[in-house]
Amino acid sequence: MEHIELFFKSIFIDNMVFATFLGMCSYLAVSKKVSTAVGLGAAVIFVLVVTVPLNWLLDQYILQPGALGKWLGEDYASYDLSFLSFIMFIATIATMVQLVEIIVEKFAPALYNSLGIFLPLIAVNCAILGGSLFMQSREIPTIGLATTYGLGSGIGWFLAILAIAAIREKIRYSNVPPALRGLGITFIITGLMAIGFMSFGGMLTGGDEESKNETPEVVEKIELEKEEIIKDTGAEHSQSIADNTIKVVE
Amino acid sequence: MGLLSKKDTKLITDPLADNNPITIQVLGICSALAITAELKASIVMSISVLFVLGVGNVVVSLMRNIIPSKIRIIVQLVVVAALVIIVDQVLKAFAYELSKTLSVFVGLIITNCIIMGRFEAFALGNGPWRSFLDGIGNAAGYGAILIIVGFFRELLGSGTLLGFKVLGDPIEKTGLYAIGYENNGFMLLSPMALIVVGVIIWVQRTRNKALVEDH
């Protein structure tokens, strides 16, 4: 149940492109044709599924305060290496991307031909590093959930780029004002799609709102939503998830 | 400008207008949009990128002859990551609240395409001084857009600028609120950042027809 919830949450509610604007550069640059968009989207899913759990392991056993103490003994329990997380994460991602590229080239040449040119691009795609950083800041508790989170975010990104590529293919036949053509209209369409995706926000909290009638002020609505999310998921880690959601909403 | 030759000045002024990294080169959008709900966060983000890009460009430019081209991406990533760690630690030490607001987006400066883009396109082929100017210019162009977006979103969304209530008090109904003005809370939501940038692109391309794309 936890897995299903996180899976749908990361696809729709915390969609990488529409809620947090991650991977926008390649999203805008590679969305002119559906076929290339599918290639890049598949590569992103693939790399996220591999790197998020790996970085989860790094985070749990090396980077977190006291993490070294878990396996090196009490002497090392006082170390806090969390400031190294950026460099460790990006190194893992860059290495994994290279490794994946080599393996895919060797064992699945057909896949390599379709994904090949996108793989190096992915090392510097913010969606990949963002996936790992959100995994860290939301304190995802188990490696299984981290994999689910990677898969869900990847699929969310895939959906977003697929949708915008399809729209851009069609919009070529419409009469867009000259100054808006290309980049401008893509931005505005993405904005509208993001507004559409916001309606998924009630998906996990839907139906539980009756009990919260004691604070009806609009000003406190955001605070209220935060409480709801915490109450619904129940688990301790949801505080940070809720914080992130609110931050993005704000 | 005795210090800068005409060509050098162009390096700084070009990215501010007709070669803007966000609206023309389509670089660095990832982290640009999410943090622009307040002006303060936009300014801090711009300064961080200014530092990382300025210093990073110089470092990469100094190393350009000794980096083997096969591993240059990873070398560049390490340079950026080291600089971003400095920024992150400084923010945590001196502006803790703000570093919480920026959350993972400070870390995401590493994969900000603008930085890798300038390293690849400029610093690898030019001397340190010119690279420095190019870095400053591009970061300023990026910052300019961030600040414009942040300005409008904070002003229209919460009626404040840098936290000061410039339009009056919405609860006590002073200033503009006395005549029935309401804040547009929608401006604070993330999709509006995209639409504001879209409008900036629209205005810019209407003024300069040479920039118009044919689909």
C-alpha cells in the first residue's frame, strides 16, 4: 500500500516537471518530436531507477550523521559527512550513466541505438540529481520505497515530455503569434498543463476533509493541508514530505 | 571603460539582452522557476549562480589544456559540485531560513545547464579573464530574469517586496486594499512562473523580431 501511494504521488502530485520544474532544459530542448521524447523519457526512467536506490544506500551508510557508525563501529558514529552529498551523488550518477551506456551498448545494441545519444545528456539532467536530493530531503525510509520513488518520478517525467511533444507536433499547424512561436508558447502550455496537474493534489487527501472544519480561514488553508497530509500518511517521515509539498505550493 | 575592451564589454552585455541564457539559449530553467515566488530567494539564487559560474569558468578555463576531453564532463561536474558545496555551507551558516526555502535547489545548481553549457561553449576555448567576464555576464542575464519573475510574483501574489508590505496591509485594509484590491494568490503557485517567463519571452521577441523562431 505504501508503495502504491508513493508511486502515484511521485507520478502525479509531485510530478518532476510540473511541480518542481526539474529537468526543464532537456524537457524543452528534446520535445520537438514524439519519437525522440520517448527515447529520452525511457532513458530517464531507467537511470532514475538505478541511481535513486544507489544514492539511498550511500546516504544511509556513508553520508547521514552517524551513518558510518552503523558498520564501522562506535568510533565513527560522530562523523557527519552530509555536506559531501552533492559531490557523491553527482559522481555516482555520472559513473552509473557511463556504466549503463557501456552495458547497454554491449548487450542491447538496438536499445543503444535508440537511447544512445541521450544517455550522456542525462548525467547533467536536473531530474536525476533532483530525484536523489528529494529522496534525501524527504527521508524515504527503505530501499524498496526509494526504488518505487525513482520509478514513479521517472514515469512522471516521461508522461510530461510525451505530452508536451505531442502538443508541439500538433501546434505546428496552428496560428501562433510570431513572437510566441517555439519557446514562448511551450512555456505557456507547460504552465497550463501544470495547472491541470495541480488538480491531482487532492488525490491522496480526498474525502478526509470533514474533520478539519474547526479552522475555516483561507489564510490557514495551507497550514491545514500540511496537517492533513501528516495525518493521512501517519508515518514520521511524512512531515518532511509535507514540508516539501508546501514549499513547492508556496 | 578603460579596463574592458569593446569585445569584453560585449561579453557582459550580450547575455543581458539578445543572448539571454534563459529566454534565448534555453539554459538553466530547471532551478530558475521553482524559487521565484519571493524576490529575496531569487536574488540569493542569482548571487549564488553568479559566484559559481564566475569562479567555475575561471577554474575550467585555467585547466582547459590539461583536461582530457573524454572525461571533461566529470571534471567539470566536480568543479561545480565543489563550488556549490561552498555556497551551500555559507548559506546554511549565515542565512539558515533562506537555505531551507531554497531546499534542494541550491544543490541543483550543479546540474543547472547554464553552468555546464558555458563551460563547454566558452571556458574550454578561452582564457581565464574572458571566461570570467562571460560567466559574470551569463549569470547576470540569468539573474535578471529571475529577479523580474520574482518581482512580479511576489508583488502580485502577496503584495510585498522583500517582505515589505508595499501595497498596504491586506488584513487591516490599508493602501490599495482599502479600495478593494485583492492579492492574486495564484501568482504564488508554481505554474505561474512558467507563464510569467512565457510572457517575458513574448515581450522580448515582439521588440526584437530577429529572435522570432519559425516553429
